[in-house]
Amino acid sequence: MTRATPIWKAIAASLRNDISDRLYNAGDKLPTEAALATRVGVNRHTVRQSLAALADEGLVHSRRGAGVFVTMTPTDYPIGRRVRFHQNLAAAGRTPAKKVLLLETRPAHSAEADALGITRGGKVHVYEGLSMTENQPIALFHSAFPADRFPDLLVHLADNPSVTAALQRSGVTDYTRASTRVNAKLATATQALHLQIAEHAPILRTIGINVDSDGIPVEVGRTWFAGDKVTLTLDGS
């Protein structure tokens, strides 16, 4: 007699086929153990065994408190003198996009004023948003710009979320990174929600200052990268 295939292997094979057929794409969350168990008519332990097998193959990975996700190949993101989000992702063969979360003008915090070389209490334009690839968030960013120098910057960003395009429309034809600091953090609840990761999951934070061709600061920014979605690389260009 032919021995029947163990049910956990059949479930794993079905999910493997779904991933292969792109019913679930890289970065997508799979149904919960409970939902899969109900769908197939087995207990959750059997489903857990199936998911563990797929994890061993590198097809899925779990995020504590968030669920099980189809593995997403980390995107190489160069950190160098010229940091251009769209160019970086396009060069990596990814489809870039940005989601605007906040555009506002307010008094500068002391650290922002010092970084931008403006008087403390001077106004800055603030741009917060999500950097996306393949419809998946990979980074949360917060940038501040000197408002007196770029009075219409928020209007330009509302038309087009590209910082490069907005600065060009404001008269800055080129800008480069003067400094970058990178350190590891654990995601707060808000950051985890935006990045679709578990709270306290590892993230990488960069703090950078961009300057124009005369060396005058035009932007100070902080970016929080999802640790399992991005590989930061050093680029000398």
C-alpha cells in the first residue's frame, strides 16, 4: 500500500504552490495559524509544523507579535555622498514609491537649527513619510528644511513627493551628504505599525545632513529602516 502523505506536508506543499503562483508575494502576510487550521480542518499544531518547514526552506519567516510573512529579499541601499531614494531602488531592480504622512511648518528643534545653521526658534518645513518598494514599506523618514530659504518647498512636495525634485524647483540643482550616522534601534509601537513589523523588532536609524554645492545645509533627516527588509551599503560616490 502507498503510504498517505502526512497532512502537514500537504499543507506546506499547498502554501508553497500559492507562493510560487504569486497568490502571496514577497512581504505579504500569510493567514494566521487559526485561519489555516480552520480552512484545512486540522489543529494549529499541524499548521505550525507546515510553517516551520517553509521557514526552514527560507520561504517564510515569523515576526513576533505580527505573524508569518513571505520572505522578502533585502534591498541593497547605498549610503554615500549622493543618497537618492528612487535611483537607489531602481538600480536594485525594485519599484520605488513614497507615501506622505506629514507636511508642516513649525519652529525648529535646537538640534535641527544647529544642523541647518539657522537661528534657534527659526522655522523649518517638516516632511515625514514612508519609503516603499513593491507596495511594502521599508523605511520611515523625517526630514527638516530651512523654511526661510525654501518658502514653497511644501507646495512642491505636495505636487511630487521627491525631495530631489522639490529642491530643484527651489533652486538647488545638486546636493550631497555631508555626514551620516548609523545606529541600531528597536522599533517603537508607532514605527512598527508604519513599517508593518513587530514592536521591538530591530531597525537601523540613519541621521544625515545634506548640503548644496556651496556646502550650505539644505536638509537634516532621520530614517528608520526595517532591519529585515534593507541592507545598508557604503557607497563612496
